[in-house]
Amino acid sequence: IFRTCRAGSGNARLRQMLHNAFPALFPSGGNGNSMLTASVLLGMMILPTIIGPTESALRSVSESYYEGSLALGATKERSIFVVMLPAAKSGILAAVVLGIGRAIGETMAVTFIIGNTYQLDSASLYMPGNSITSALANEFAEAESGLHVAALMELGLILFVLFSVLLVPVRYRAEGSIYEHLKGSASASWFMRLISIK
């Protein structure tokens, strides 16, 4: 996967097509170390993490739901999208959150392929960049000054807050009880609007 993303002929053709369509975002040249390559790699890496639990969630739904929907005259597609998916939505939501959490926390694959630079010369997705986890992996062992260590600690705190913002509302929403947790709290109204509870 790594070699295909960096130097494969298919990637070269794709880059040429994207350059012709969007020259500002996809300039020609480069060695393959870019934010786009890291994004494609992460997308491929998290697919099994999402697909496995999603499949388990769908298999755990009773077949009588599907058969009853067909018996009432619904098509197979409508039975899947209207009956099966809503019945398995908590498991699917958990799978998506697990995949996003893995993408946010992935370190070494991104470190090897993103380019590890803080200088963004343009808005191009083919420019090398950096991520929070890559910065922590590359610089924490070599940090000497108190300011450098403090900056890396702040990056770790930002990563922790990102995970918390991602996981806490989803946990309560999956349980269907966040409204009871927040009901009666005037200061929580912004939070309820954030997660779109009606």
C-alpha cells in the first residue's frame, strides 16, 4: 500500500488527472510524501476497523425484522435501509467512532508518509504536512527546553480533548440518556445544541 501510494503508476495517472482538474490544489511534482497520501492511507487503514463491528452489529439484528419487512411488501433495499440499519445504529455508530479514533491517534504510518514539516507553502493536498501524533513521536524524545516540552504537552492535551469531544457525547447518545443527564441544566443548552438533540 505504501509503495503504491507513493510511486505507483496508477497514483501518477490520478495525480495528473487531479492536476488538470484542480491545478491550485494538486500541483505537479513532489515525491509522494503529502497530506493526500496520508489521508488515503488512513482511509484504507480504518476501513477494517469500521467494517468488522458494523457487520457484527447488522448480524446481531434479528432476521425476523428483515423477514417481517419483506412480508409487509417492502423491497430488499428498503428493508435494509429503513429496518436493519436503524436497528443496528448504535453498533454502527460505535464502529465509526472507533475508526475515527484510530485515524486521529494513528502515529507511525502517518509519520512515515506525511512529510513532517510545519511549512505549508500552499493549500495543496500534495504538500507535506504534519499531525499532532507525528509531532509528538518525532520531537518528544529530543525536546530539551521547558517551552518545547510544554508545547508538546499542550499538543497531547489537545489530542486528549479531541478524543473526549468525540467519545463522551456519542457514548451518552448511544445509550439514549444524555437528555436526562443534561435536563434542567441551563449551562448545558449549548452542549445539547451541539449534538442536535430534539
